[in-house]
Amino acid sequence: MKGKFITIEGIEGVGKSTNLQTIERTLAARKIPCAVTREPGGTPLAEKIREILLAPSSEPMSVLAELLLVFAARAQHVEALIRPKIEAGTWVVCDRFTDSTYAYQGGGRGIDPAIIASIEQVALDGFEPDLTILLDLPVETSARRARERGEADRFEGEDARFFEKVRLAFLDRARGNPRFVLIDASQDIETVGTCVADAITRLIEQ
């Protein structure tokens, strides 16, 4: 039996790392093998691309170069890690996936979603998550939490207006899409964790 593919999404500081652990514990309690990974990155080659994408640079990166690098890393990640794990019966849980591209490069950078969709089709050929958990948080709260984590990378250093557009793009992706579970990440940690665990349990029981 094949595994499932679960992604967790949201702007900076929504608590993805904490809730990845919740997902892992929920699957472990059901004795379901799982692998936790991240984007951009997840394989040695994709992690090298991640370094290029996140590191501040004196040479501005064009939005098209950014988009193509994101999908280059993702194509490698899916081919080398995600698909093989799923085919072997392991559930894969990923911190960010293609929805982040529509939110950051589409909403934030202003790239036409049709362009993103065309590259997505070439790179992934229709491959998408079975479940996406979207943790939503007001940008002001998100920025405060991100600052508390320390030095910002190239994306975290963007301004509030950028993240407002990213947040709206995420919410637009989730609207009416049964693949998404939208969770209010401004609630206390325990409540958010319970919502996440409930979403995973429903997927298991389908």
C-alpha cells in the first residue's frame, strides 16, 4: 500500500516546526511509518539550491530565477525522496511545497499564477499532496515571532506588505479546496496541536 503525502504551510512564524512534530507523533501512535522533510531542500542537491535561495546576496536575484530554482529543487526532491518513500509505503510530511510557490513567488513577487502552473505541470506532472494543513496568522504576530527566532534569511527580511500578499495568496489557495485544512494559528499551542492531530486522524481513517 502506498503512503500519503502531507504538507504544512503558512507565512513565517506560524508554528510549522512545532506542528510537524505533532503530525509525526500522531502517525507514530498509529504505527504509520513517516519521513519528515522540507522545502526548498530535502535532498543533498536540493539543500544546495536552498542555500542559494535563502542567503542574502549583493546581487539581486530575479523573480524568474527564484521561481526556477524553487522548482529545480522541488523536482529533485520529489524524484529522489518523496515519490520513492510514498511508493514504499511511507507517509511523507513536508514543511512547505508548491502552495508556498503560489504564495511567495505568486502573491509576494507578483508572478502570474498561470506561469507557475505551467512550470508546475512540467516539473511535477500533476503530483500534489493528499492533505495540506495551512496555519494562518496575522502578519503582525507572524513578524514578531519570526524576529524572536534570530537573524532573518532572504525571505524573512521582506516587509509586512510582502507578507500580507503572501498570506492572502495562501488563503486564496485554500478557499474551496478540499485538500486544505485551515487552522487559526493565533490560538494557544495545545489547541492548534489538537486541530492538527484531528486533521491527520481524519486522513488516516478515510
